[in-house]
Amino acid sequence: MPQNFKLAPSILSADFSDLQNALSICDEGGAHWIHVDVMDNQFVPNLTIGPPVVKSLRPKTEKFMDVHMMVINPEKLVEQFAKAGADNITFHIEATDDPDGVIDLIKSFGCKVGISLKSKTPLSDILPVLEKVDVVLIMSVEPGFGGQGYLAGSNDRISELKQILTNKNLGHILIEVDGGIKLHNAQEVMDAGADVLVAGSEVFKADDPVQTIKDFYQLAE
Ligand code: DX5
Ligand code: ZN
């Protein structure tokens, strides 16, 4: 069970015509993070939101803004998201041949840095930069859309990563898991080693989104 569990509701599944309501749901529910899914229709076959949305949300919430960049050339968007108010900026190891450079750039703006990998990308691909990041975002769906099913085998990857972090004395690095997280599978994902869970459709498509957030935290107690 994670010591300090955090839920990161993904606003991709919220009503984009009323993101203020999405923030209110996160506030009332007590979520720690807000997960912002950025897609460029290049790295993934979908196009979502950019820095202007983060800029407009920033003054309306104190919550930790967790930007997940599913984009090619992530270095081209770092400054804009940092200046828009992102607290954490996560990019994909598959999207760059200079992960060190992207990490250093994100850090140069004072943001936390996350590295993400798709389900078929070996964990070994992030080992060279592991010590430099604050968050590892494990994808438990194929990136591009909310509302997909949790990929089998994800728990094993989470446990394997947890073991690597423990062996390397990198226990301060957070394991965030993203995609297909529901109330019915959250416990096993936490038990596998997740510290932060992203939940989009489970929260924002729920009959009672606020209660759903509270239910996730109850599971972690
Ligand atoms: C998928 C995104 C996820 C997704 C989560 O590419 O990175 O954050 O929005 O949505 P659910 O929880 O519905 O799978
Ligand atoms: Zn995401």
C-alpha cells in the first residue's frame, strides 16, 4: 500500500466545455494532482489541449498540475508548459533521442520531471536517465484515448520497476500508473507498487465524480 497515495484525475475525460467544473470536482473530492493529457496527433492519433488551457486553469487551482506530453519533439513544448504553470512535465522516452536534454530543459524551468513509457517499451530503456527523474509514468493502456481497458501485465511491470527503484536506492521516485484505472482494480495496482494513479473516465464519467475520488482514497487507507 503506498505511504502517500495520490489520485491524478485526467481532465481528458472531463467536459471540455466546463473545465471549471472539473476543477471543482477535484477540489471537493480532495484529489492531489490534476492530470493534463497533451496529444499532438503525431505521437498518438489524437489531438487534445495545449499550453493555453494550462495557463487558464493555473490561477483557478492550487493543485499539482501534472502535464503528460504525448508528443513528438517534446523539447519544443517544455518552455510553454512551464510558463503556463505546469508543476510536473512528463514526456515519452519513445519521443526523443535526447532524453537527458529534455530532462535538463524541464528542470531548468523549475518543474518536476517525469518519464513515460508505452506498455511494449522495455523498462531498460529508461534506466540511463532514471536517476534524473522525479516520476516514472507507466502506461497501462496504449496512449491516445481515455476509457480503455487496463492492459494485462501492467502490474508485473509496476512491481519490476518498484524493485529496480528499491535496489538502486531511488525510492523517492514516484511510480504513476496511467490508463484503465478503476475502483475495482486500483487496489492491485497500488499493491504492485503504484504511488500515483491516473483516473479519467472512472472519475469524470461517474454518476458521482466527487464520491468516486473519495472512494479511491478510501481504498488507499
Ligand atoms: C491516455 C492518457 C490517460 C487517459 C486515462 O493516453 O494518457 O491519462 O486519459 O483515462 P482512463 O482513466 O479513462 O483510462
Ligand atoms: Zn495520461
